[in-house]
Amino acid sequence: MKTRLGVNIDHIATLRQARGESYPSVVDAATTVLREGADQITIHLREDRRHIQDTDVEAVYLVTKKFGKPLNFEMGCSDEIIEIAIATGPDWVCLVPEKREEQTTEGGLDLIDSKNFEKVKTTCDYLKSKVEGLKISLFLEANPEVLEKASQLNIDAVEIHTGDYAKAFVHDEDYSHFLETFSTAKKLLVSKGIGCHAGHGLTQSSLMPLIENNLFEEYNIGHWIICQAVFDGLGNVVNKMASSMEKFPYTK
Ligand code: PXP
């Protein structure tokens, strides 16, 4: 089975929103990402609309359909966003906890709290009843107790939160215990027939131990890819602009 790469393009929209212009275009970003070999596009429509906007959702969905690839729609369990998901009909929904004040998603859903568990359960059942063929993943910590709770729900996959692992990796700390925890999580999920995805904070380097150890079938990666794309493109862009100026020397 192919190991899948989902590219999260939220931060293309972050750059656009910083200026309120129409560029950089999320449609162009989704097109480039899928043309170059990604297996799916991931976007997170946050309640505060800090990056992805309502109109982006349909536009990006249409790009994924042009390429015959899935759209993975990340969302909190809020009534307004649930209705947008139903109107869009993505291939996947990934349910995440969402707090207004956070910089980015800070961790997995709390399924131990019975009120939260019921909210997630109701959301999964409602979404599945409204969107034919919809697959759902839950963003969770690799904690066996939480994963056992998740297995009682109508879901297709769990996306394991890799943020703490990725931080340990970047800061040169020992990360071997994370690999053991992920391996235990994988065994549990596979035994229950639930897909095993991963995401958050990953870079090209921190991805390597995970793929080498065959830990997850799908990775959703955003921030680092967009950051690295700056350096893979910055030289070209400056070179082109400087060359165009050389052709038109300034005269007094
Ligand atoms: N997966 C989930 C559930 C997320 O919330 C995010 C961040 O939006 C990602 C993956 C991608 O994380 P990053 O941008 O740090 O690669």
C-alpha cells in the first residue's frame, strides 16, 4: 500500500490574508501540490477564519476533483462548520479540537471527558448521515485509553498528533519513546480495522524515522512545506526580477 502525503495549504491563505490581496492563490497552490505528486489536499476552516475562507473550500474541492484526489477537511465540532462540511461534501473530514487563542492545533481531541465524547459521537453520526461515502478521522494523542474510546465511534481513521515528537526531533532531544508509543498505537488501530494517519509539526527530517519504521499510512504536513518552499523558490524569483531590471538601466 502506498504511503500517502496530504499537503495542508492553510498557510498559503495565511500569506494572502496578511495583505488582503487575491494572491497567493490557494487554487494555484492546490494545483501545484497535486501536480507534483501529493495524494490529497488538507485545509482547516477555522471558526475565526484566520486563513482559509468559506469561498476557498469549494474552490479547492473543485481542484481536488479535477485531479481525482481527496479533499481532507479539518474542522472543529461547531454547528456552523458542520453545515459547511455537509454543503461541500469532502472525501474526508478530520475532527480536531479548536480554541480561538491557540496559534495552531495544540493536541488531540479529549475523548475521555464524557460530554466531549458525546459531542464527537453525535458529530460523526450526523456527518455520516448527511454526506454519502464520507470518511472521518479523529485527531488524537497516541494514548491507548483514548484510542480505545475512539474505536467505539463511527470512524475510518485516527490521525495521531505528532507535534510533540516533531518538537523533540527539532530540538535534538531523545525521541525514541515517541516511536514506541506510535508503534503501540498503530497495532491497536490496525487490530480494530481503523486507518492510522499522522500529522502536525513534521519536517522532511522528522518524517524520515516515521516512514522508515513504517508507522503510518498517511501524513498531513503543512507549515514546514510552505516554509521550505520559500527557500526553494526565493532565489529564482529574485533572479528573475533582478534580470528584468538589468534590461532597463535607469538613465538621468
Ligand atoms: N493535521 C492536523 C489535524 C492539523 O491540525 C494540522 C495543522 O493545521 C496539520 C495536520 C498540519 O500541521 P503542520 O502545519 O504543522 O504541518
